[in-house]
Amino acid sequence: MLLRLLLLFTVVPLVELTLLLVLADATSWQFALCLVLATGIVGALLARHQGLRCWRRVEQKLAAGELPGEPLIDGLMILVAGALLVTPGMLTDLVGFALLLPAFRRIIKRRLKRRFQAHIDVSFPPRDQIIETRVIDVPPEKPE
């Protein structure tokens, strides 16, 4: 876990900086800056729009008496997408925009589901096991 965090906080920013410098060298620093600002603004607006749609799906599921598992996972991924899109960089923008695509989110959800199922063991007692119970009728207490 520590290695992953180290990679996340050191390698990713270095790759982002390198990509931005290559883009600025190939075009101009003004273009690179405008691209970072534009993707941040557009990404934030798209994430907000999809987040509100997702929130409506959560409310509909709750109103129907269902657990909103899928919409909540979508909402979490949209939140991550928004954070990645307002973070300066081309790599984070690419991942952020990908997370805003419902088809890509479905792929990620399937992988997460498989991963969670591999790490979580849910077991139920055998169906043929009978537990004997007795009901005792307790008279209500009288107020004093």
C-alpha cells in the first residue's frame, strides 16, 4: 500500500509535468495553460451535470424502497472524475473524462465487484438446519 501511495504522489505528478512540458514545447506555454484551464472548467461542469443525474437516480431508488448501490458507486466515480479533472494535467484529465463515460464506469464496476467478491466471504447457515424456538407471552406491566 505504501508503494502505491508513493507512486501516486511522486510518479504521477512527474509524468503529468513531463507531458505538460512536452505539450508546451510542441505548441506554446499559453496553449498548454489554456488547455489545462479549459479541461478543468469543462470537466467540472460535466461532473456536476452527471452528479446531479446520479443523485436523482439515488433518490428514485430510495423512494422505491430499494438500495441505491449502483447509483452510489456511479456517484463516487463521478466525484473522483471531477477531482481528477480539476487537477492540472493531461493524464488525470484522460482518466477523469473516461470516468464520466457510463460505459467505462460499467467496466470499472465489474472489476470492483469481482475484486470485492474475492476478498469478502459471505456465508449463510445451511437451509436444513432447524432452530427450535418458544414464544412466551408476557403480560404488559401495569402503570403505577
